[in-house]
Amino acid sequence: MKPVPGQRHLTDPRREEGSAVVVALMAMMLMTALGMALVLTTSTETMVAANYRSGQEALYAAEAGLERALLEVPGMSDLDGVLGGSIVSTFTDGSTGERALPDGRRLNLTALTNVANCGRTAGCSLDQMNAVTAERPWGANSPRWRLFAYGPVNALLPAGQLNSPYYVVVWVGDDPAETDNDPTRDDAAGAGSPGRGVIVLRAEAFGPHGSHKRIEVAVQRPVPESPDNGYSGQRGQDEQNRRYRTAAVQTPGQQLTEMRMNLTTGAMVVQ
């Protein structure tokens, strides 16, 4: 049929020209969405694996720092000097202050100590350190954390034997089981409190991408053998290790017996 001049010609609605293009575009959009979801899933799994690996490395670094401190603390007769800060470990990398991590982040040892004592980086007053909080429910008997050992994990062994980007810090504090209200001395009242001869160690490791783990353990100084039982002579380190209190105490040379993680704060407590 020939078109009549002056008349408008309407498209037949039953014609399907162009529908294939629409279907193809929708299919492309669907495939693109699926591809993006797959890439996102893969990236997320990679990040989860990397975070898990970093967390495990941080935990091992904290354990290494703790073990290093445990080589020295048991043999120290002056626990008051340790708790007061006049006696420190031989594992230190200089005066307190800022430290630069390999990834460019900086740690301030003084600020970290303040956070441990009162939850503030700027500093702690006596009242703030003695305040009863969820993390420090012992009031005036709460540990007064003092820097004891700190340095790169690489420095724990001779040069070239380790390749770790982590930095570890170990603090010491009085056992909160004591009731003398003086966390700078071991059983200042001389009343033979349950915490006499016991100090607490707190080790934290810091690494790339904000990885961070914390371990706290309580250790008891070995008690000399009584002369009444015929003990004479000096026994070896293994005997001293066996004489550590076994309840909630890390014994050098043995595995950790209990581990708890606080999912709110990310703190790791190992006993």
C-alpha cells in the first residue's frame, strides 16, 4: 500500500525492532553486577586472610616479648625496684618517647603507658589511676604499669635471624590481689597478702595495618626451699620454673594454658 500524502503513519506496536538491544543491555548489566560482586568477595576474603595473618603475627610477637621479660624477672630479688621503675630489662632500645614503625606509624611509649593506667594519652592523675573502672576494678590496688622492656622484635635475636615489622612493649605492675593500696611496692603492708611475691606482666605488640595484640600474665617469684627438708645447694633453672605458681601463671618454657579475647576492645588475655 502506498502512503497517502498528508497522512501520518503510526508505527505498528506489534513490531519488535530494538528489543534485542534492550535484552542485551540488561544481560550486560547483570553480568557486570555479578563480576563486581565476585571481585568484592575475593577482595574481602583476601583482606580477612591478611588480617588474620597479621593478628597471629602480632600475638606471636607479644608472646616473644613476654618470654624475653620472663628470662629476667624471676631472678630479680628487688621487686619493689621493678614495680617502682628503677629496675628495667636489658631489652630496651633507648629512652622513652616516640618510635617509628616500618609502615610509617608512630608509637609514643609514654602515651601507651598512660592509656594502660587510666585510659588517657595525655597523662594520669593519682585519682584517675585509682578510679574503679571495668578494666581496673581494684581501685587503689590496680596495677601501676611501668615500662620494663621494649624494642623491635628483630632485636630479640642476633641481627639477621628475624625479619619482623613488629614492635613489642612489656610493662610490669603489682598483683591486684594485694590489699596494701600501694601498687608501687610488693606487699607494702608486710601482712603476707595473697599477692605477695607476685607481679603482673603486660605485653603488647604493634605492627602493620594497625595490627595489635595484648597479653597479660601473673608470675610468682620462686620461693626458696626450706632448710628443714634437707635442701642444700643451688638447683637449676628448671627447678625454679617448676616452682612458679601454676594457677593463672605463665611458666617459662611451657605452653600458655588459657586464652581469652575481648571482642569489644580487641584485647587478648592469655593465662
